[in-house]
Amino acid sequence: MNRREGLSVRLKLTVSYAGFLFVAGTLMLAVVCVFLLRYLPDTTKGLLWTSPNRAVLLRVFIPAVATALAFLLVFGLLGGWVLAGRMLAPLTRIADAARMASNGSLSHRIRLAGREDEFRELADAFDTMLAQLEYHAAEQQRFAANASHELRTPLAISRTILDVARTDATRDRGELIERLRTVNTRAIDLTEALLLLSRSDRGTFTREPVDLYLIAEEAAETLLPFAEKRGITLGVTGVRTRCVGSEALILRMVTNLVQNAIVHNLTTGGAVTVHIEPQFDLSVLQVENTGRPIPPELVPALTEPFRRGTERVRTDEHAGAGLGLAIVRSVVQAHNGSLSLTPRPAGGLLVTIRLPGATTPLAVHCG
């Protein structure tokens, strides 16, 4: 935005300080002059010629007053300039940091020393903002690089299949078409997952009361054939409770959790349990599964995009894109909730999600 150049804040503060000091000095000297004149005789009455009178006072006092006022004005300008510079020094550092951030440098921090005041509070808030921007920028760069890599794989496979179909007339065209369809389906699923992740990150959705128990039942019913095919027992327990948010996003979140729990389970004889319960003003969802032991140091990385656990099956219709738990984390954050992952001592994982509850919770026992 183009604006006309104006006076600096330092100059404005200097003029304000000097003007206030000049006006205060003028009033003080005026009051002194009035009180002195009140108790001195008037020369027009011809009295007390040898004693001090008003004429002598005015002749001597007025030049002294003018000199004092001139000194106050100069002193106020110089002192105001120095004091304004010292007071505005933190603001200058904050402005320099803002300019560096606008040029793309997010690693700089102000780290303003001293006791707490308005400027230091502003500097601390600015440092926090820079740290968050740096984290999100790095996360987006990493996400973009990973997404490009993941999308490049199915595209390269598709090109290879098309090249084979064009150059090798002996290959079964039906088999090639089926393989191409599978690869394209995976690319479409990955693209939809990326769009969903972007949507939940922006938080652009309508919030309304959602029955979390019914959502969990719907997700379990959808994935039950997949669980039975792998010999996994899938169950939903708890009570009906409402949370506030997007029904579509929460359904995708629960579906991803249950699917992840099935995929990272035992080959046969495993179990997945989905439990819902109210907790004060929150709605709590827990998804627990059996499976291989998970090293504790691996847990924080499970919610990163394109990070997979110890085993990922990529050959069936439920093969993941590495965005399952990343989408879960994004949806939880968009709903102002909390997510915790706890490795089970016997193997597997316990995922606990807490979402803000609706004002009218349900209390009907199910399961």
C-alpha cells in the first residue's frame, strides 16, 4: 500500500515531550509571576519608591522567564529525542525481524531481554509466531516433497505399463488394463487424501453436533469385511456421546484409525476395539489394536505424512497412502481436540482422541 511519508514516531514523541515540558514550565512561571505581582506595590500610586515594585519585577523577571522557557524547549527536544529513541529501540528490533521474515528468513528471533512490559510481550509473541511459521513452512516443504515422490511412483508405473502395452503385443491386454486401473485408483486415493488433509488443515467446514458412537459404528460396519478377511475381531463399545465438528471429517478420521488398526494387526487372531465415552465436557474416542510391539521412539513419527509403521500392506484394496494418521492428527487439530498414541506392552497401539463435546450429550448405553 502506497502512503504519503509522514513524521516518524520518534519525532512525534520528541515534539510531544518537549511541548508538554514547555507548556508545564510556562504555566509554572506564570503562576509564580502572578503571586509575586499580587504582593508587590503598584508604582502608579507613588508609594515605596525605594522598595521593589511591579515595574522592576517585570523588567527583570520577564527576560529570565524567556530564557528559562527557551532552555526548557531545547532541553525537552534533546531529552525527548534521546528518551524516545531508547523507548522505541525494542520496536525497531521487532520491525527489523518482521522485514527479515517478509524476505523469507524465519529462523531469526528477537529474544528481547529485560523485565516484562508491553514491548517484551509483543516481542515474545512475535518470536512464537516466527517459530510456528518456521515449523509449518518446514512441514509443508517436507509434505510437498513427500507428496511429489508418492505421486511420481504411480505415474511412473502407469507410463511403464502403457509402454509395455504399446511395444509388447504378446502381453495380455486385460492384465495390463487391470494393473493400470489399480495404479490409477491408488493415485486417485492419494490425491483425495491430500485434498482432505488440506481441507482439514484450513478448517473450512461447518461445525455441528455429531454422534460419535454412530460414526464409530458406521466405520466399523464398513471395514468389517476387511477385518474378517484378515481374521481380525472388530468391536465397538461405550456410550453414545456427541461432539462438535464436521461429520464427514470425523467419519474419515475414525475410518482411518480403524483401518490403520486392522492393517497393523496380527495376521490372524488379532482384535480391534473402538470405545466411546463422555469425559466432563469432552467426547473421548479410543481405538486399541493388537499387533507387533512398537518402539516408543517410533511413535511420534507415526502421525507424520507418508510415515508408515513396521508393516504396511499395499497390495489390497485398503492399502494406505501413508496419510492415515496424518489426516487423523489434522482433523483432531482442526476440531480443537487432542491426540495421544500409546504403545501397548503386549504389542499394538492405543490411540486416544478427545474432542469438544456438544451442549446436549446423549447418555444411552450401547455395545
